[in-house]
Amino acid sequence: MHIFFTGATGLIGRHLCPFLLHHHDVTVLSRNPTKAKVLLGHQVNAIDSLEDVDFNTVDVVINLAGEPIVNKRWSDKQKAVIRDSRIIVTQAISDAIKQCHTPPHTFISGSAIGYYGRQGDSLVYENNTEPHDEFSHQLCKDWEQAALQAESDDTRVCLLRTGIVLAKKGGALGKMLPAFKLCVGGPIGHGEQGMSWIHIDDMVQLILFLIRNKEISGAINATAPEPVSNKQFSKSLGKALSRPAFMPMPAGVLNILMGEMSDLLTTGQYVVPKKALDHNYRFHFTKIDAALNSLV
């Protein structure tokens, strides 16, 4: 197949691309095509403009582009950057697909469990109808709506509501490790907030599973089946590193340091991947201890 990929140089993309290149032709959109080829391999066709893509020749679109959500404090300007980096390219892809005579049969587009907003200690499934209305929800809602405009009898749209992706290098774990290695890691606030995580291996395999299983569409929770509390996550990470993990980070301090963005860490969700499980996807990592032991 011919696969068109945005966000390929990100954490998920760097792990996914080698699997795609084994069997498919891969075109990636990048602001720096030369750098993308160095990072992903010279087999990829790297371009810097959507206008260089004939979507009539594309079978699958994977759209994971977007400014990292936790890189900078959420000023109004930064919120606009985060939104535009996701929604503008997604809208442009949908518009291009709608104009095709032979459109891609599958459009897998990024989203996040932030769609649900804070949800307390309730288990959250894809059919949740009561998201908490906050920035993360509005961002994901608009991002998903932009992708759904491409949906038709010829094109199915899969919305990847991704949790915290755990990988050896980069991502959330990369930001946590220094403190835990120095024995100053621990729970955030009261520590009861949900952390819905997924091992990078399962993230990659779930996307490949979606490409193969054409009966799946709509929202898909890309999380492990057993979410944990922040307190449990901290305990497991400390155990994996053979370090204590009892130094709490007061929520008030985080709010001073990070502003509104601290809500991502002090609130959370216990998200369950019901649709993936219902379609018999078998997770490699269901327990947080095993996942962290494999990575650290």
C-alpha cells in the first residue's frame, strides 16, 4: 500500500515507520525532508507540502502531526499554536480526500484522552457522553471534527484517543526519569488522579491492527486495559528503578510553575480501550510494572 504519514518524526512515528517500510511505500510530510530521511531512513519519500501528494494514489493516511502539548506554558498564543498545528493540517487532509476520485480507504488521525477532560475515578469508554469542558476537550473535539469531515462510504476515519505513551527515550517517561533517578520522584498532588498509559510497542501494534481491520472506525482509546493512579504509577516507576518514590509534588507548586497546563498532571482519567478489546486486539503490556520494567 501507499501510506501518507504526518508527524512521522515524533515519538510514535519513529517507532512505527520501520514496520510500515517493511511492506509499504511511505510518504512523510515534514518541514525538513532531509532531516526526516536521516531520521527515518532513505526509503521514505519525504515532502514538505501537501500539494505534492496525489491522494488518489494513497491507500492509508496516518495523521499524527502536532506541536507537543507540554513543551511551553499555555499562554493564549501557545494554545493557538497547539490548536493550529493539529487542526489546520487535518482540515487540509480532509479537504484533499473529499476531492478524490479514488480516496484513501483509511484515515487514522490523532487525538488524545484529553477529549474526555477530567473524569474523577470513573472508568471511561469510547461511548462516554459527558466530557469535562476544558481546553484539552475543546482541542481534541475540534481536531476530531476536522478529521471526520473526510468520512464517506469510501473512507473510514479512525480517531486515536491516545494516552500517556511510555517509551525508552523521549515522551512522558523521559521527562519523569531524572527526578526519580535522583530519588526525588513521587506522586503529584493527592496522587489519586488516573494515569491512562500505553507501552510504545502496543501503540505501534494497535495502529497496524487498525490498518488491517477495516471494520473498525470512529473513536479508539489507545490506552492499556489497566489504567493506574498517579500514586501507583510513581510507586511502580520507583520500583523499576530501585529508587524511593515518596517525594510528593504539591499541586499548588505545579500550578505556579505551569499554570493551566498543570491540570494535565493534577487531574486525569481512567480510560479503558473497550473498542480494541472488543475487536480482539491483544495487548502485549497490560500491567504497569511489566511495562516499566521493559523500558527502564
